[in-house]
Amino acid sequence: MKIGLINSLYKPYKRGGAEVVFSRIVKELKKNSHDVFVITISGKKNKTDFFITEMDDVRVYRFYPQNIFSFIEINQQPFWKRLIWHFIDFFNWHSYGQVKKIFKKEKPDLVLTHNVKGLGYLTWQAIRKLKIKNIHTLHDVQLVNPSGLIIKGREKQGFLGKIFSKISKKMIKNPEVVISPSKWLLDFYRGYGFFKKSKEIVLPNPLVLDEQEISKKFEDDKITYLFLGQLEEHKGILFLLDLFPKFNKLGNCRLVVVGSGRLEKELKERYKNEEWLEFLGYVPANKLSRQVFKKIHYTIVPSLCYENSPSVIYDSFKCATPVIASEIGGVPELVQEGVNGYTFEAGNKISLLNKLNLSLQNIDNYQQMSENARIRAKDFDIKNYIYKILQL
């Protein structure tokens, strides 16, 4: 089968879990002998017409969508510029023309769309115009809120947000199939009237499982916790670092921080003399199990924003690591209280402190929780994932 896959960012560009999931799907489809090609953006402003490169034996079509700046630079731009950029992104006829030309050249049997913001929302019109079957995978709330973020306590949608979501709904219309990694996210979009005529399914994100066994041991009664993710306020890193010393009064716990972001330099400077804290910076996904998780007992996911289905939880379970996470968005669909981790009220320090203390008190149950996490990861085997989407 010839399959086209579309995501705004593709290696070497990456922002979060969506790009990791997208790359896994591309690789597995190719491995299964499908004829696969990718459409994504180029960061080179002089490349407005599509060009073809090859990565891992996959044809990659790139072009620079004509706009006032690149999607890659969006987080560095002022609000007024982003407002103009989003309007152009909705009705980017240049992108529409490029995508349509690629489809006419390749003639795919199926198109798997992921995040198209930055490539242009007319991508879906090109797919409909050429009558190609489309399966769309949701990753976050970006069809309702352009930032892709909704912070707890700031859920109310403003005037501009209402306009944005109405236009998004008209642009995407009703793909044949819509996949959501969590029931929570699917219900969220249903609440805004999206996908009324689409077939909707909940299918958790895929994992590439291996045979490597990671055994967890407590050395000198010390427990090591992990924060893995973007070093941004909405991910709860400031919230966690403020609380951890209060929890670690006896000095028998460590916190390892993996990831990069706008707060990285500031936090490294502020906490440079703390013995309980270690910053490892960015670690590639394919090196996490050997370089990081081998020495981690619990992963902490202290998000202050509504999460869909965080990749960090999948990666933790794969490495037999229980998770202590904010009970928000789709997180409770993955983390079962007292089985493969604990959940706490997002943004509530007392609630998190209670669960951290519980993790210390229940050391005797740790090995069972670790094994439960490993077993849960098997539900996300990418082989089963690919089989299911190709049956839709």
C-alpha cells in the first residue's frame, strides 16, 4: 500500500511527543514493506517549492510554506505577529498547491495526517479534492487553542479562541477516521462539535518494545525520581523543584531532570549547588532506557496543563518505571492508582507531597508496581497499532 504521512515537524525538527510518535509510525510502516512518503516543512526560506530528500529509505517532501515566519520560530514571536501568521496558515494557498502537487505525483492509497499547523489547514482540502482516504490522529488541543495548551484554572475560551476553533472545525471537516490516544481528548473535541460524521476511535500511542529487561534495585535506601520533558512552566518543573526539598528533608532521595527548554539555563544556575538534583540535559529517545531509566525508580509528571497521553508515561512503563502524575486530561487512562503509579491533583503541592511520601512508605510493593508498569507497556506494541490502523 502507498501511504503518505503528514506532520509539520519531522527530524531533525522536533518539539515534543507528537514527533516521536510520528517517526515511530513512519519507520514501522516502512519496515512492513509499505511504500511510504512524508510531507513536512523545510526550515530554509528559499525552498518554497517542494524538494525531495531520503531519510531511512523514506522519501521526504519538504517545502517552506509562504508566511511571515517559519512555524519553527513561532514560540519566539510576539502575539500580534502570531495572530497574522495563524490567519495565513488557515488559508495558505501556496501550501495547498504544493501538497496537491505532491499527492498528484505520488497517488497515495491512504494519507495519515498528524499535526498540520505550520503546513497549512488547506492540507485537508487538498486531500478531499483528490478523494484520498484520510485517517487523522489527534495529539493535543491545538484545533481549539492554537498554542496546544490549556492550563488548569484557565479553561475559559476567549473571543479569539472561539473564532479560531470555529475556523479549524470548518477546515478539517470530517476525515474518514479520527484517532485519539485518549478518550479524554476525543470527548474534548466532541464538546466543541468536531468530527460529527467521522468514525472515531481511541487508540493509545505506539511503543517500540524490545527484549531488554531493566531490574530496579534500591541502593543504600535511596530512591531516585525523574522529571523528563520540556523545561517549561506549564510542564510543572518549577512547581516540582520548589516542592522537592520539602519532601527530601532526610536527604535520602534524588531528582534527575532530563530535557531542555527556555528555563534550562536559569534552573541550572539556580540549583547548581544542590546535591539532590542532577541535570542531564536533552537525551535522545533511543538512549533513554540505557542512559536514564536504568537508575530511576519513579517518574514524576507534574503537568499544570491538560495532557492528552504523555509520551513520558509510555517510555517509563516500557522501562518498568512506575509514574507519579498529575490527575489531568488523559493521564488517569494510563496511570492506575497504586497499580503502576500514583496520581495527584494538578498544581496541589500537598497532594503531590502525600503521593511522594506514599512512594517511600510502600517500598515493599515497588517490585510489583514496576512489573505492572512493564506489563501495561505491552498493550502499546507498535505492531498491533499498525495492524489496527490499516484495518480501519
